[in-house]
Amino acid sequence: MSGVTWESVTAILGLALITIVTRGFFLYPERELPMPAWLQQGLRYAPLAALVAVVAPEVFMTQGRLIDTWMDARLPAVLAATAYFYWRRDILGTIIAGTTVLLVLKLGFGW
């Protein structure tokens, strides 16, 4: 196994510096930076948009292409999870409901 190269050390230090600068950006000013109301309103939806951007391709696509059959276990699993969430408003139960339907259809019925 080879030792640590100077490129590795430089990359790690550079990434650490970038992380410190970007995460500490809002700590540097002595007074609060003004933010327009429209931006504050828009940032409320950022976590939901990020979640949809990550989850939607996993649900509706396989290997970069849209799924072409209704016999995909992910679709009923998403429906079950969504129904459970609207019924109980419980995240853990939502995950369990979706995972249970997915596993039953994949392992039990071979979807």
C-alpha cells in the first residue's frame, strides 16, 4: 500500500478550507445580512425541492430511463407510503409502510 501523496494532502486541506469558508460565511459579518422577503419565502421550500430531486428519479427511473411498466414494486410502495403519511402524519410509519409494500411485492411476488 502506498503512502500518502502530496496531492492527497493538498486535496484534503483544500476541501477543509472550502468547507470552513462556505459554512462560516454567515458568521463573519458583525451585523446580520439583510435578506429580501421573497428570498426568505423561497428558501422555505428548498428542503422539499431537494428531497423531491433525489427521490423522484429513484422512483420513476431505471438506469436513466423512465419505467415502462406498472408492474414495478416502487409505484405501489410510494402510494402506500403516501397514503400512510396523509393518514397518520408519521415519518417512521411512512418509511415502514413503503418498505413493507416494496419488500412484499419484490420478495413475495417477484415484481
